[in-house]
Amino acid sequence: MIRRGTLNLCLFAFVLAAFSVAHAQKDPAPAKESAVPVLTITTARDPVDKSYRRMVLGMELFEKNHHIAPQAPLRFKLLPRHKGTDMSRIGVEIAGDTFAIPVKVADDSTFTLERIQKALDEDASVRSNRKALTMTWRAEIRSPGLPPDTRRLGDLRLECAVGMEADLVSNRFSALQRIADLLGATRNYCNRAKPRYFFFAERPVFAVTLVSGARREPVLIDMLYAGALDRPLTERELATCDCEVLLDRAFYLPLGDRSWPDDTRVELEYMDDGRLTETTSPAANPAAIRARESISIGKSTKADVHAAVGKAKTVRFENGFEVWAYRIIDQAKAKAAAAKARSGAEEEGPAPETELVVLFDPSGTATKVRLGPDVVFTD
């Protein structure tokens, strides 16, 4: 029998050994020497900060993989996590034991970093004049020349990879997450089919659509709003989430699905754009199409939709908008598939469903509807 204290000691020894190996492998390349000013800068107590070494590792990963987004520069972006976070006049500095260097922050809360050997030697931090957990960090990689409200999938794949390498995501403090970091598991995280890496739209988002040539598919609702329609976040979970005040802007993407090339457009439709819109996939099932036809955009109320379609999964946001979602099975198809299974012609699998998503504005009127293709959902 292994005693608990012995097990903890073994785990500590394992983590310590992994830490030594990982850091031996992941030290940033030496930087050029430069004049380092010694400044006195006022920062908040317990400030928002990140490791300068890790952020330089992210910069090196960007340079190594720049071919994924060849026209785009790398910047780092600060985003609010609390409702009361003041995002104006943010101060950022690189701070070591013997120096502090101010970093210029643009009006859009983005900045770049230089490689400074002294900062690497002193294991400096990049910190702001805001308190810890009031902001979150992201890499920002944007190819020029895209239409409005459009991102490029290759840019976002590289944003995820750089963000993970630079350890920008907040609240990844569990022992298992840290061991995974040390053993290099996070380097492949963004290659998963559906990595739970948050991207944030500029405004509250209703729909995210992938477009490549003639192929056009909406991102399913379980990849929007941190999956809040499938399982609402508790107050405690929300308080430790990067999405705390950005839930209505948060979305995931199928980054590891290589059937979507890097030049795939990611089109964003916003809740508050003032337009009445309807999107219907030609692959939607007949039952879902009938449900959609029962909704009158610009007229139907929540009570009308509930009476016509039934109870939905819902999420209401602080801006007053509310999203309802349904998954509708074509019963005729389901019965035919079950009959084939009973006859032994084929195995019975889960029935395909069509996703129907409705947006209600703050007055409670349906203003946008999205009807997806008939697909088999996998949780």
C-alpha cells in the first residue's frame, strides 16, 4: 500500500523532473542586447501579469509558423474580465528584478513586445496597472484585406497556438493542466477537432459561419457562448472564466478539422446589427423547416414561438438579448432507420437532427433565425 504522503511526494518529484526537462527544452532563443532603462512605474497591487519568457516563446512559435498567416503581424490583446474593468489608459510594462520598461498600448488595447536578453535572464513579467483577474490576454493575428466582420481561419489557428504557448489563457491552474503544459501536451491542443479555446467577437455574436468556396456551414450552438445553452455555467465557473463578461461574444472553432483550409472565411453576424435575418440550410430536415415556417421574423414573440415549437434551451444575456435553440428530429427518417436496424440491414445509430436557433431582442421579438443542416450530434 502506498501512503498518501508518499504518493504526494512522488507526484511532486515527477512534476519537478518534468519541469526541469521542459524548461531545458523551451528556453527562448537568446535575444540581442539592448539598452535597458531603469524606470519607476506605478502598477496595481497584485497586477495582471504574464511570463515574459513564455510570451517570447509564443513569438518564436509565430515566426516558425508564419506561413499559416503570411500577411499578418502578431500583436497581443488585453480584454476585460469584469464588468467594471476600465480599459482606457492601460499601462503595461516589462518588469524584472532591476529594471522596468514601458510598453506602448494602442487604442485598441493591443501591443507588441521586443526581445530583450536582460528580461529573459531575470525571468521578467509583463504586467499592467490593473489588478489580477480583471483582464484576460489573447494573441491577435489579423490578415489585411478581409471583408468587414470576417476573420480568416488560419489566423485563428495560429492565434490559438501562440496563446497556448505563451500561456495567455487565465485560470489554468490545476495540477493536471500544469503537468500537461510541462510535458508539451498543450502544443497539440489547438489541433483537436473542437478545442475549447475561446475566441471573442468584437460585439455580441448571433452566428459564426465557415465559408470555403461553395461550402458554407454554421458553427453549431454548442460552440457559442461557452456551451451555455447545453450546460449553463455556475456563478463560480463564470467567475473563473475568461468569458466572464464576454459570454455573448465567445465562440469556439473546429480548428483541427483540416477539411477547412487556412483561407476559410469565418463570418460573424452580430445580435445588435439592427437587421432581421433568416438563414436556412438546404440540408435541413422537413420537420425543422415546418417549425421554422411557424416563426414570423420581426413579429413572433417568445410566447408565440413556445406555443408553435415547444420548450427550447435558452440563454439570456445582460444586454437583454436572448437565444433559444432546438434540435429537431425528422421522425420519418428516424423510423425508417430503426426499421432497417431491426431487419438487420444496418446498425441503428443516433438519428440526425436539425438545429433551429432563434434570437429575441430586448423587447422579446424574434429578430433572427438560423436553421442548420441535418447532422448527427456528438457530445
